[in-house]
Amino acid sequence: MIKKALQSRPFLIFEFLTLCIALPSYIIFTTSAAFMFAFLWGATLYTFIIYRLCYYKGWDDLWRWDKVSFKTMKPLLLRFTIAVLAMIAFALWYDPDRLFYIVKNRPEMIPFLMVLYPLISALPQEFIFCSFFFRRYEPFFGKAKLMIIASAIIFAYAHVLYINPIAPTLSFIGGLIFAYDYAKHKSLALVTIEHGLYGNALFLIGLGWYFYSGSVGAG
């Protein structure tokens, strides 16, 4: 009975508008980026409860570690290498003063960044925008191209909270990449690793400033 109510179309519409539109809009217009992790993990808790009640088939079905292999990682790493070179070139052109800022000025942060970013940021985001989003909103967007685009748009909109053009633009590109790979492999493990690589690269290159709550309102 509860599962049926949670999967009803009216509830799905209400939930989508609240979770994907109203919540990020509230954060944007109240400039509440400083509380981003509280919102992120609150949303993760809610989406995991819904996922557990309605779609859960076991941890193996969720993580799909079998999709993390040399065969699947090779094209991902090639694309990542090209993306890193493009990000360095962009940073040199757009904001050269921040290029490799952490590497040059805060190297002690690098080990923590490498470990913590994939766990506390990439993982919950990929669960929400891929594992949950693809299962939950399939009645609206289907399983193919429209779902990938919808996931990327909502992912990008969630990053407008940083109040700069770089975060949502790069997030839309990243969202397309992550959603495409999730649609292909259905592996939370794979897209979390991939997101972690891109996120760590952004911060090491210096573009991570635009994904940091301290940048909101800063010069």
C-alpha cells in the first residue's frame, strides 16, 4: 500500500518538483551554499529511503562492481585525460591565478581531498542523480537519451547555488558524461569513481574554487 502510494504519478510529480526544482531554488535564492552538505546528505537520506522501499534488489544490483574493469575503465580514463587537458587550458585562459592553487599553496589538503571528495560528495550525488533518478523518474523520461539529458540538466541546476557560470556549465557536461555511463552500465560504483576523478582533478587544477561555498559572494 505504501509502495503503491509512493509510486503514484501525483506523488512522483510532487516529489520531482520539490526535490529537483524547489529545493535547489531555495538554496540558490537564499544563498545557502554554506549548508550544501546538509542539504546534500538530507536529500541522500530521503532518496535512499525511497529507493530502499521501492526499488532495492540487493547491494550487488546497486553497486555493480562487476562493471569496474579494465574494459570499462579504459575509455573512461582516456576521456578523463582529454578532459583534464581541456580543463587546464580553460583555467589558463579564464583564471590563471587559480591554476594549481592547492598544489602550490595547500599541498597538505591533497590526501584528504583524494579520499574524502569521492566519499562525501561524489557518492551521494551519483546515488541521487543516477541510481535514484534513473529508477524513480523513468515514467517521465524513459530509459534512453531523454533520461540522460534530464539527469544532466537537474545535476547542473543543483550547482547553480554557487552563483557563477562555471559550476553549472561544467556540471552539465559532467552530468552528461556520468548519466551516459550510468545508462550504459547501471553501476553506482563506476560513476562514483568517475565523478571522484573529475572532482579531484577540478580542485587540483584550481577550478574547484567555483564549486566551493566560500566562493559565493567572493571576489
